[in-house]
Amino acid sequence: MREKQFMIDCGEGTQIRMRQMNVKTNRLGHIFISHLHGDHVFGLIGLISSFGMLNRTADLHIHAAPELEKIMEPQLYFFCEGLPFKVIFHALNPKVHELVYEDRTVQVYSIPLKHRVPSCGFLFEEKPRDRHIIREMIDFYKIPIWRIPKIKQGDNFETEEGEVVPNEKLTTAPEKPKRFAYCSDTAYYEKIIPLIEGVDCLYHEATFMDDELVRAKNTQHSTAGQAATIALKANVGKLIIGHYSARYTNKSGLLNEAKAVFENTVLGEDMTIYDI
Amino acid sequence: MREKQFMIDCGEGTQIRMRQMNVKTNRLGHIFISHLHGDHVFGLIGLISSFGMLNRTADLHIHAAPELEKIMEPQLYFFCEGLPFKVIFHALNPKVHELVYEDRTVQVYSIPLKHRVPSCGFLFEEKPRDRHIIREMIDFYKIPIWRIPKIKQGDNFETEEGEVVPNEKLTTAPEKPKRFAYCSDTAYYEKIIPLIEGVDCLYHEATFMDDELVRAKNTQHSTAGQAATIALKANVGKLIIGHYSARYTNKSGLLNEAKAVFENTVLGEDMTIYDI
């Protein structure tokens, strides 16, 4: 997002998959951990250890429930002695919706979820971009360079003759800021709907199909139909489902169940890149 | 070995590979850890956690340097609460050659190695099997059933008429007990030769080729040529090399270098089964 690289969760084998996909990690500065179950964190120590061997020097920030730092401390101490970069833990409270990260162009919010342990999703939002100035207008109205930043932000321009040129004549609208929400692991939980309303893309877990509704409820996971219902009610652009139970070797049933409720659904698959 | 399943080292992704290969783990009771570098232990917590979800009930024994238990304790406590089986750590001293495991049919010895941290290999030895009794001889000499166990162990048989039938007439020799040695990670270290003398199969690391001899020495790893020299001097049956540096995308150079010294060398590869 905006030329940056973020990671959400880090299960066992993450670094192996990244190597297989030839993913460069020099722009990865922040990792967001949704909850402290092994399949979402066991890959962290290997990733950090390998970054050390690759002589990474940039700080690595990990946003997670506060217990994670305590659990990882003995491992980092023992296996990552002399690491050439800092690992900085940022404690987040999965139970509240709040800003957990912000830079010049991107904001990340937590989305409280409903799972067996405190768990939150993440909402990634691009900040509004500047308007695009029309080069011909700069020449035509002889706009001095120092005026351009303000015009990109919406100002009108007054010529030396006192003519006010409205901003719409000088600029075109920027790309709409993209919004992506990640919600896993969670039971069906309607409280997230207002928080993710209208996102361009929603990743929502779909561990089971509707015929396992009771099991989904007991394990605090969602069905494909429930994920699609959330997508529909939140009026999202696209739904990616994932986190399937191992019982579904063929995933077409999951996809069809979701598509019946929310047509623009795709199956989340390993080692696949999705545009938002 | 002898219908048992042992694991040596457990790097990140071990459980994933095992699932891909459809390896059943119900006979896996003992894991032996050569040394406490991440690439040899980071897969343990995920393996244990998954065993818990699969409702394993049999104890799992881990033989490793004593620090491992302390490092894993917070993770086991946090991620594996209510595990339906016991994880039992057995502290081993990588600096001495000693018996670290024994059952009715198999013995495992440690093999001190030379690496940047205390490190040991493992020698797996089948105990001698009973001789095979020749069924026709039981009938011919009317040997009572209660005499058979002793005859299988080498006793002669005396008939009611006082005739002594020598054991060689009653039995055939058992299969020779198999011996397998695993040596990784280690610099070239001749002190292991008497400990692994004549094993049927030796796994020896070969991180580099001979043109990186200095780097091998500095990082306390071996070259393919050195691994083969150990195999030759220890008069082993077969050599499997492995633990290659990522720089060798094509491994034929490593294999050729080893074969020039010790012909019966094979490349150790992921997800491959080798007979001993």
C-alpha cells in the first residue's frame, strides 16, 4: 500500500513461502498480529532470525497483544544474539477499535473480533492523495512553483490581474484512497460492519461451510456464508475468503456458498497476489 | 528403525513437510536435537501444538541441550495449554559420547561434533536380532516350543537320545544390525571417525565446496570433499550429504566433489526417503 509493505500475522513457514515467491522484504517495517494462536505467530522467530543472517539493519516493528513480547523474549535472547537490527514491540489492545499505526500516507486501525482469545482484525486506509495539477494550466496561468502544493490540496489561484481561477479548472481528482480490511480469526460478528463499511477489499475468514454452523459457533470461527453476509451488509467492493478447515480439500463448495450471498467473492489461496 | 520412528532436529516447517508427505506420526516418540540453532529447532513448537490439536495422547520425548526446555517453557505454557500429552525433555550433554536412548531393539548414542555452539550428532544402532530358526528342523528333531527362544539366541539342542545338534544346523544368521550416523552441523572433525566406523549409512553435512574451505572453517561447517573424506576414513557403507548453502542452486558440483573421494555418495534432498 503506497509503496509500503506490511505483514499481517506470521504463521510457521512464512519466511519459506516468501523465499519461494522471491518477496523482497527491505520495505517491510511493520508486522501486525491479530491474536496469539500459534498458526498466526510461530513464523516470527524464524523470520527475525533470517533477517539477522541477511544483515538487515532497519528496525522491525511488531504490533501485537502485550503477552507476545514476554513469550518471545527468551527466544530472541537465545537465538538472535547480536541481531544487527532492533525488534520493537508495540502492545495493542485487541478489544478496542483504535489507530495502531500511522505514517504520512497510511493509517492502520484495529478491528475488535470475536474469537476464543482476544483477537482483532486490521483496517488499512490510504490517506487522501493530493489532486493532480494540469501541467498546461501551470503554463497558461504562469503559476509560480511555490503556489503548487496548496493548489494540489484544493486552493484556487488568483492571477496578477486579480482573476480567480477555480481549483477544478487547474486540477483533476486524485485516485480514491484504498481501504482494505483483514478479519481473522472470528465468529460471525456484526459489530465489525460499521468499522469496515465500504472498504474496497475485505479478507474474512471462512473456516467452515454453513452445514457446520454449530461447529463454527463453538470454535468461534465463521462459515463462508457468514463471511459473505458480512461483506454484503458492509457493502464492500470485493471479498477474499480464507483460513479453511483442512477438511475442505476441494474449496469450490466454500466459494459457491459465499458467492450465493455476495457475488464478488474470491478464494484466498497460498502464494497468490490480489489487487485491491 | 525396527518399526520405530525417530526425528532428528526440527526446523521451521517440519510439520508442513510431514503433512505434504503424509507421514503418520503415531510411532514418533523421541526427537533428538543436535544443537540449539534456529534452523534445527524452530519447528518444534508448531509440531507439538499440532499434535495437541490432533489429540495425541502418547508422551513426546525431546533429547536436547538443557537450555531448550527453558526457552520453550513460556511458549508451551502460553500456546499449548491443556495439551493432551506430556512433553518430556531429556537434557543431553553434546560434549560427550554416551548412550542417550535405549529400548528393546535400538540404541542411540551422541557423537560430539565441532560447531559454533555445543553440537552433537547421533548414532542409531539396532541391537542384534535373534537367529532365524529353520521350521523343518523343529519338526525333524521334535523341538519343544519352550526351547526355541534360547535356540534363537544361539543354544545347541540336545535330543532325548542325547544327540547334540549344533545351533548352525537349526538356525540361519539374522540380518546384520543396521547402524546409521547423523552428523550435522560440524566442521571437519576426525575425532568422530572411530565413533562412526563402519556404519551402514552416514549423513554428514556438506555446506560448502572445497573452494570455500576458509569460509567452511570460519563458520565451522564442512565441505562436500571433507564429508566424503570422513566417510572414506570411517569406512562407511553409504554417504548422504546435505545442509547445503543457499548459494548452490545446482548441487551437482557438491555431489561430484564428494564422489571423487567417496564413490557411494548421494545428495540428501527434501521430502526424499533413503534406505539404510
